Amino acid sequence: MFIGLAIGQNRTFLKYLAEQADLDTFSLQYQNKSLIRYNAASSSPLSLTTGENSSVLSSPSFYLYRSPIKLHHQTFPITLELGIKDSRFPSVKEHYMHSFLLLSGGFLCLLVIAAWVLHLSHNRAISQLTNYIQGIQQGLRTRFLPTGVYEYNQVGEAMQHMVENLKIAATVFESAEGMIVTDANRYILRVNQAFTDITGYQPSDVLGQHLNVIRSQQY
């Protein structure tokens, strides 16, 4: 005890011990009474918490490790306490917050880029579909060019098939055979030129009339 008290008065030696062990504070206690206490930053004593087993304790500015001293597998009522300033360790919260902000910023940038690319793709698809419709209205022999959007491709291809079928129907309708187009109730909607040549009826004479108006005539 007296040797410990004598060493405790030698602050140069205590400072040397702290520097060699890379510690900011340490203390040696006997039955919870301080024998040696050293703090590199201040000479004022630290408020320490007592305990029975080895544990890691914390003060407002230090991370403290406290353990009883054992000699020859026998525990003595002497406790060694070592401390390191918390400023040595980067804040976990700040580290994760920094990472979170970086990841969030990157994710938002990716979302903006993806939205911009999607906007351009839809605009291009709509433009191609509109140009195809305008070409059909003008009577141009145009074909639908596939876009990068599946739904627009379906609409464009369906319209192209419909136009091709209408062209085929128009070609057949204008053939040399007389043809009549009626609705479900057999009222005449359209006749071709061959019908007029064969029957002598003009379209204005039979359009809107029932099909019986032709059947009642003899040729």
C-alpha cells in the first residue's frame, strides 16, 4: 500500500506508464478506495462505477475497462481500471449517417436518371405511333416501326394488321364481281361499281334500302 502511494505521488512515472500503455487514464483501487489515479488531461479524479466482475464501463468522456487483479489464480481486492478517451473513436452514428446520406443521394440520382430515360422512351414511342397514324390518314404506304415500349408496339402492330385487312377488303370489293354490303338486318350499306354495271342501280338508289328491293326485281 505504501509503495503504491509513493508511486502515486510520482506523476512523471505515471505519465510514462500511461504513454507506454497508450492510455488516457488509469487507476488502481483497493477495496474500492483509490490508491493510484492518473488522468492525462486533468488532475481531477474521475467518477467511476464499482462492480464485481471484469466489465467495460463508460463515463461521459472515457471508455473504461475495469478488472480485479489475480495472482496465482487467486483474486485480490485490488482493481485495475484503464481508460481511453471516446474522441479517439469515430462516432458510429456519424459514420452510418454519412454512409446513409451517400447511399440515399446515389439512389435518388439513379431514380431521376431512370425517370428521365423512361420519359424519353415514352415520348419517342408516342411520336412513332403518331407519325404512323398520320401517314395512314394521308394515304401513304407506311409501316409501323417498333418502339422500345411493348404496349405501344401492340397498338401499332394491331393497327397495321387492321389497315392491311382493309386494303385487302377494298381490293376484293372493287373486283369485277357485283358486291353488296349489308348490316345485320339486311339493309344495304354499300355497293361496288360492278353491282351498278350489272343491275343498273346507282348507289343512291339502294343505299339504306332493304335487300328485298333487289330480290323483287327480275334481270
